[in-house]
Amino acid sequence: MTRFAKESGVLLSFTPDTTEGLRSPGLQGRHTVPEGLAALVAGTGLQAVQQASGSYLVVKKPASNAPAPAAPVVAAAALAPERSLAEIRVTARRSANGTTEGTGSYTNQVTSIASKTDQSFREIPQSVSVVTRQLMDDKRVVDVEQALTLTPGVIVADNSGRYFSRGFQITSMQIDGGAPMALGAYTYQPQQDMGSYDRVEVMRGASGLLGGVGDPGAIINLVRKKPLAQRQVEVSQSLGSWGNQRTEIDATGPLTQDGRIRGRTVLSYQKGYSYFDYISQEKPSLYGVLEADLTADTLLTVGRSYGKVRQKGDYAGLPRFADGRSLGLPRSTAFSNPWAYFHYENDEMFAQLEHRFDNHWKLKLNATHARTEQQRRWSTLSGAVDPQTLAGPVWRGGVLDSSNTQDMVDLNLSGPFSLLGRSHELLIGADWQRVRSRWQNMSYTDSGTVGGIVFDIQPWNPAFDQFNLNLSERYGPWGQEQLGAYGVVRLHPSNKLHVIAGARMALYEFTQTMSDIIDTAGNTAPGPPNRSRKAPSSRPMAV
């Protein structure tokens, strides 16, 4: 009944003792809300009574020779000063799984970023912020960097995928609460198109318990959109300054007559120019996901996303006078060149399996494979400007290419248990992360030797097939691998006292190999590997 209420969007109320010991025959096919509720409670001795507000109340059927109870009788009992009603459980879609789509809200009731299980914010002893679907729509947020600028306590340093919180760089990002992806120095730049995501969650503070090696500053969790039980097609078009335009198509709904298989596709295309000279950008992306009810209690989700960034021109900073004064140049000034570009490709495949047991325990498996490729022809004018001669800055440039492959798997089991007459919660699980990356930068032969006058800038055209090997370097392979097991217990000794305790055991290995480039064809001589291994260690947390 809870799942039916969530997917049909109705408010359903019942007392725990009403449904205790009963089992629903289940539901298949298409039904109206009254028909569906009637089928779900068939043979249980219960009935769903619609209230004046449009919600439904599940009560026991009256005896055959007694009149049917009316809603006012329940209300009268609630108003009687000498009587009290038993606990009433209210279930709605948002409180069930944290989905923000369709709520119209800038906040959320629950989150799973701090525990991998849905918890209300008051149950999480850390600072958590959520950028909901409604906020992203209203602010026209189209990428993860824009979403993070709306998050309190997070600083977006530049356009290279570097984010900071509490003075530390954020180097871990989860997707759908799975094992963390590695950001930072691993040549992975988050370029996810937000048209495919329901919300962005950020937990500030240490995340080592459930986030692998973890960060002292924060961890990010992106939650993908999932298929809906009803058919829906949304098309949006936006226009902006400097010729920016974006088209987005979002289609979802059941793919079989009984609704057991559902799908969703999000297609977006964005292009436009920038207030910087030489800069233009084109960003197509495609997201597809399928959900299948293998059984009434088992849900399988598979999907894939693919996106590209095709940027002409290259972002670069502005030099200053040698005495520190600003040059006073227009804000459109960018010391790049028409031949510079930045190309980025992101491909993700994922699978999730969720099974609910009869005792309210839940088993989750989450696996993701992500691959990125980056090619960049860069140029910049750097160096202080002499106030008298206006000379000093020199052109620098070259070719940079990198790749990054990440595999993440997370398996966990969670549910309630009883101890000393009280109900408590337990989460146990294991995760695995493997990152493999390479990075190469080759500087042009005359990089750093050709001067430029900032007030009379002339394009720089180096020899694109000649490189200065002394200024070139290559790292690869490099990356990290970690395997961990974790456990969290939430104890409730009393209504006013709650204890959260957890521990993590992890094996961690980081590998980096530097190679010297020995010819213009990119051939390298391997350098000595730099390897470090971390012995098994525990990461306890108690609140």
C-alpha cells in the first residue's frame, strides 16, 4: 500500500495495528486509485475510505450486520478529550524515497547521503544541503558546477572541477549513494548535465565512514531521475545572452501494459557563446534508464548516460602590472587564440538491484562504470606587465590529453531490529572503487619565448607539430584502488536519547608512474613508480 500511494501520488493513512499480521495479494495492471486500493486490501478484512480532502484512510471492515463507519466517527474520536487515538502513519511520495521531482519545493524531507538509508534531516548529526529539482528548474541550472554554487559552504574554485568546503578540496562524489567516485587530481572533471538528475545532496564534514578514504571537507551525492509510473513528456527551450540556447526533452512512462517495466529518456542540446573573446561551446547529452519489477519486492534498474563538451577557445587568467595594479582591460578580454579548444567526453553505465524482505530489511546493490576522455589545445599569455615598456608577458601553449576510467560497486543490507524492548536500525555493507587514469602534456617548441603586448594583442601561431620535450611530461598509469567494509548502528534507548555508532575497515592503494617524453611522437621512457599502500584501518564514528 505504501508503494502504491507513492507511485499514484495519493495520501494514505493507517494505524500500525490495523495492518499487523496481514499480507496484501499484490497488484498488477492498470487501475484507478479506488480500484487499486480495493484490490490491494482484498481478502484482508480492510477497506480504504476516501476522505473529504481526497486522501484515503485504511480501516477494518465493519461486521456484516453493522453500519459502515463514516469518516466523522474517526474525527469525533480524535476530538474527545477523554480518549486518544493510536499512532497514525502517513505516507507520501517525498517522505518515502527523497525524490524532489514534482514536489515544487526548495527543500526535502529525507536524504540518504549520510547513511545510505533514507533519514530525516533531524536524524543526521551533520550539516546537509539539498539542491532540489524545483530549485534547479527555477534557477536554470544545467550542470553540476552551477548546482554546487547554490550550496552553502561550497566554493567552486574554477572551471576545472575543483570544489572546496571548510578549507579542503572535495575529492569524492557519489551517484545514487553508491561507492564514491574520485575527483581532484585524477583527471576527472564532473560535467554531468543536470537535466538527468533529480537532486544534488552535499554533506559537509568528514565522510570517511561511508565515503571511502573520504574528505574532511564534504562529499557530494548526485541522484539520477528515475522512470515514472505515468506517461509524461516535457519539452523545454531556453534562450539567453551571447546566443546561448538550450533544448531539453524528457519522456517517461510504463513500457508494458501491466506497468512492470518503465523507462525514461532525457535528451538535451546546448550551445552558445561567452562574454569572453574566442569562446563558444556546444554540449549534447543523452540519458536513458529502465526499471523492471522482477518480483513484487525486487526492483532492477539499468541505464546509461553520454555527454560531450565541444569548446572553441581556452579560458585563461589576465596578467597584471608588475606593481600589482590591474590592467583595466574589458571583461571580455581572454588571452587565448582561435586555434585553442577543449573537448571532453563522459560515458557512464550503471545498474542497481534492490530487494525488500518481509521483515522490512532491504538489500541494495549499486554498480557504476564511468569513462572520460579529454583533449585540449591550450594557450595563455602569462607574466607581469612592465608599466613603462608594457612588455613582459609571453605566450605559452601546448597539447594536453588525458583519460580516466572508474569502476564502483556498493552492496549493503539495512533494516530494523529489536533490543531490550526498543526498535533500532542496522546497516552493514562493502564497497569497492578502482580508478585508472593517464595524463600527458606536451608544450610547443616556442612556448614561453614569444612575447605579447597586452594592449595590442596579436594572435600567436606556433609550430603545431614541434614540441619542447623539456617542458613536456606524462603520468600514467596512475590511480587508486580501495576495498572497504562498513557498519552503522542507530540505537534508540529512549524517545529522547539516540546513539549513532559506526566503523570502517579499508584496504587502500595509490599508484603513480611518471614517464619522461623522449620524442615528438609521444614515446616515453618509464620513470620509477611511486607506490604507497595503506594497511587495514578502522574509521569509527560515534555521536
